[in-house]
Amino acid sequence: MSRESKFPNASFVIKERQMNRYAYRTTGYAIKALTWLSNANIRIHHEEKIPKGAIIYAINHFTRMETVFIPYHIHRITKKEIWSLADYSLFEGVMGSYLNEVGAVSTKNPDRDKLIVKSLLTGEASWIIFPEGRMVKSKKIYDKDGKKQPFIVASPEGRHAPHTGAATLALRTEFYRERIRKMAKTNPDEARRILELFKIDGTGSLLELETYIVPVNLTYYPIRAKENILSRMAEKFINNVSERMVEEIMTEGSMLLSGVDVDLCFGNPIKVGQYMKSSAVRADIASTEPINFDDRIPSRSMLKTSALNIMHRYMSSIYRMTTLNHDHLFASLLKYIPYYEIDEHDLKRKVFLATTMDFQKKDVFRHNRLRENQISLLTDDRYKNFENFISLALEKGVVTKLNGTLIKETSFTESDDFHMARIKNPVAVIINEVEPLTGIQDHLRYLAWQPGLRIKHQVAAFLKGKAMFDFERDYANFAIEGESKPKEVGKPFFVKGKSKDVGILAIHGYMAAPLEVRALAEYLGELGYRVYAPRLRGHGTSPEDLASRTYMEWVESVEEGYILLKNTCNHVIVGGFSTGAGLALDLCSRVNDMAGVFAISPPLKLQDFSSRFVPAVNFWNKLMKRVSFKGAQKEFVENQPENPHINYFRNPVSGLMELDRLMDSLEPKLKDINVPALVVQSHGDPVVSSKGSIRVFEELGSADKECLVVNFGRHGIINGDNSERVFRAVRDFIYRLGFGY
């Protein structure tokens, strides 16, 4: 074809656009207000990857909200005007007028390409382009069998490849930038003609800029569509509400009003200038013939191929940055497990193991909740990660449930109704979203096919290794020469009895270490029981380590020990001394599948005077910190331990506060404990009030419970003289449970 322009007027007028800054500020106020009214939480990651230059942000598209809030947030980061290319269907009524004001351009605007190239040349604005072309509600974007083209976009009209528009516009921008630079030296008249073509007054900073495409991923969690106040208002005040509108209001309204986390991740920028180096492209850049905006140049096919390669790069980058969450893991494993009947505990264990993979090595982004300790998945599911997903799966008929067994009722295929996918089959949408994470998918398939017994052993092996790793790391980071005890004091340990039928979890006390329960553990081990003594985080290293911990970290240490035994023994009995006794009771109040619990000197009220002034000391420390008077802060109080070879000599005030929080949280839970229980307390205990221990016994919900009060005149009744009497009481309790050897 001729290189003459197909337009009758080669320098046709560009519709000049200047962003209405009042409308832009209004958008910011509206988004802040909406964030305040809703529970939406937007987290921005790797904004440091945004380069200086002319930028097109290539972003995945799932909701209409993105057209409004993404420009606002990127503008807030870069302080640069952000314009966006939006689907023409949005430009109707009031919404259309508003989008025009804040810099959105319709996909059907005839001037759009020229406007985009001009603003990128001058650097007056950056652009947001959605390469899928429209919202992909089903999240079906990946074809694992597609060798040449793995990314295929699902749409009502059928499947199609992602658009190369972002790549093409970036290439055209850089082509004209390079041509202006070349012509300014060799043919100034042509350089001026090109500038006039784009209505640009002089080169300014045009020649100093570079063009980039920055891949961006948006991941929403959780995705839940349900009737809400917005959908009810729409049905009441809008005539003939379409099914599509109802779906969007139900889905996106629920996400805003019920709470959704939005992870906005920026990827490595793609430098477009590197695609200008081929001889064919360089020849066109240096051509002495005039080149108008829509002329077909000889290197067109080369640039088209480059656009396709760039598209593959940004699509791969966008979906590689999907933020993995619990729903992704549960949904994918539910799909991959090769049985229609699934033990829900086996599913939880497999998800737990999935959370332990090396995400950094697999180059996978994780939701914040996946960065935390995941042991609660296997105990009480206190953050409701499993419960929330299974409720969704049950509601949508993906599974049914019978006596703890999940029965798959679907093949997890996507919904035939494109616009209703998020309502009719959200589990399939969740699965589709992580299909491009091929490394994760391979690992999940591996876990799905593992037999339950092997999974149990893998969970136990992981927790055993983690306990040792945590101790070695904490000891290396916190141990103080001349003050910290030898490693053997703080190291968690096993005592392997002759039988694996019964496992006993023995938990040490506050400011102590596993060695504190060694004598009891060995006594029980000689009777044939398997005993594990975990280390509570912050213990067995130094007081500074303890000062940095919360009581929930102690709770997690106990849970890890319990699950380790649960996956290696048929029955588990949990017990502890002092704070360890309180933690054992706390576990029993939330987990009801253990055989029994024994609590030796459980703390509900402290005798020690130092505990009474801890709140005042803590308040004083906060006050001194606020006025930057660190020297006056009192972070530790002296401790005179009964077992100086085990316990700390300095007691962190923050640790006592955490102990107080543990006791406050425990008392209301005692009524929920229904397993057989034994409470042992010394009447003359100078640290733990015997009245408090009696109250523990009285408030226990267990029908089978007993209390033994001795009069040893010390706190540490599991070590030293007469401790065998306490050991025998524990032994007799275990025998009464029917586990005598």
C-alpha cells in the first residue's frame, strides 16, 4: 500500500484534552470517603519499580471500579496526570461525562491513538490500558496447552488473544520520538512537520524521555457476590435493571461494603526503545520521505511482531504477579484431589503444606494472611479461612458435606453465562485466576495426589524442622554471651516412649524453657508414652527475645507442638506447668479432639507483687517514649528464679503484660473445655495464687475433672523434692483415661 495518509487531511486536528483538576481532586475525595465508608483495603506493592519517563500501565481488568480508583492511586504515587482508555459502554449518561472530565478516553474515540502518542511524547500524562479489552469476569485468561499463545481472553463473543494495543502505542511513540531526534539533526523541516502533526510546540523534554510499559496486577480477596444495599437500591429506583447490572452491583457492591483486600502490584518496566534497534526500523526512522501517523511503513510487519512479543511479556508479567490467597489454595486443591469424597482435615493439611512452599523461589506474591503463621488452619480456624471458603463452595453447590466429608458435585468448569460467572460459579473464577501460576499449579497437583497418611507425616516433619529452625535462628539473633543459657536448655525435645498410641504435649512456663519439663517428660516416657516439649517463642534465648513476643506467638508454639503429635499419634493429651498450663487449657477451649488435659499451677491470678505495678510501669514507658526520654523507660524488672539454670534473671515488662492478656483471655473460655481434666496446685505457691487455680477448676466445663492441692511452699513443683508426687498424679490421671501400659 501507498505510504500516503489514508486521511484526506494528514494533519487533522487532535481533540485537545486537559484534565479537569477539580474533577480529579473530587475523585480523590470520593475515593477517600468511599474507603472510609467501606471496608476496602488497597495495598500497593513495588511502586519503586515505576520508572521516570513516558509510561503505559498495562493492567488486568476485573471490575468497573478500576477505571476510577487506579488513576487516583497511581497519580498519588507519581504526582503525574493519569489518563485511561475505557470501554465505550461506560461513556453513557452522568458516568460518561465524569469519565471525560477525569481523563478517560473511549475505546471508540477516533482520535484516541494520536492523543495517546502525543501525550506520551510530551510526557504530559501517563496512560492506563487494559490489554484484555474488557472486564474478564470469569478470570479465564490462560490456556495451559497454548504453546504459542497461552493467554486467551474469554468473552461473550468467544475467546480471543489479548490486545496488542498498549504495545503498539508504545512502539509508535518511541518510533516518532526516535524519528524526531534523527530528523532534528538531518532534516529539521521534517522534524518540525512531525511536531506540527501532533500539535507539539518544540521538542522541550521530548527527546530526554523514554517510553515504558509497566505491567500491573490487581488481585481482589475475597470475591463474594451477594445482595447488598446498593443492589436493593438499584432494583427499587431504576426501571428494568438488567441482569448484567445486578451482577455487577452485587459483586462489586459486596466487595466494597463487606470488605475486600485489593493488592496492586507493579512489575518490572518494559523498555520499548530496545525494539527500535533492528535495521528495518532504523531505516524507517531515518527515511527522508514524510511519514504521517497512519502510513504503512516497510517495517510495519517487524513492529507488529515486536508488539506481539511485548504483549506476551506484559501479559506474563501481569498474571505472574497475581497475589495468591487462601481461596486460591482451597479451590485449586479441591479441584485437583482425585476423589469425589474428601476428608476436610486432609484438605486442610494439604493447604497448610501448600502455604509452606518457598514462595520467593517460585517468584509468587502472597496475600498478607499467607505471610502469617498458618497453624490455625489445623486447629480452630480462628481466622475463618477454611470456613469462609467452604461456606461459599456449599452455597454455590460445588460441594456438599456429610459428617466431615466433602463431596464434590461439579467438575469446576466455568459458567456458560459470561456476565454471571462471579455470581453463579465464583469457585471456578478463583481457580481460573491462578492458572497462569504454573509453578504453583504443579506443586498443588503433587500435594493433591499424595495419600493422607503421607501428608500427615509431611506435616509432622515440617513442624519438627520448623521448631528447630526457629530456635537456632532466635538463639543466633538474641543470645547474650554470659547471660543466655546453653542451647540444651532452650531446645525443644522429644522423649520417645515404646508406643505411638498416646502422645503427651508438655508445655513449660513463663521465662523458662523446655528443660523445665524434662524430668516430667522422661518419667512419662519411661511409662511408654511419647512426649514432646515445645519451646514457647521468646524463651530459651534471652529476655530481649521475650520482650519482642506476644502471647499469641506462645499460643502458636503450642498449636504447632499439638499438631506435630496429632499427626504421629492416635491420641494426644496436653498439659503444662504454670503459663504452660494456661496455654494447655487455652488450646483445649478451642480444640476438642484431645484425650485430656492436665494443668499444673495454672495462672489465673499472680501473687507476685511485681505483676501489680506492671500496668503502671507500662504506662510510664509509653509516656517516656512519647517524649523521647528513653533513659527513663523501665523495660525489665529483676527476677529471682527458683531454677537459675533454666529461667531468665530479667523479666520484661512487656512480657508480663502479655501474660496478663493471656490470663484475661483464658477465664471466659474455661467453660468451653469439656475433655477430662486434672488441676494440680501447691497451697504455698508464692507466684501463682492457689485461689486462682481453684477457680480454674471450678469454672472448667469438664464433667470429668479433679483437683489435687499439695503444700510444697514453692512454685516449681515439677522439679526438686517431692516432684514425683505430682508426676504420679499425672500418671494416675492418664491411667484413668484408659491409656495405661
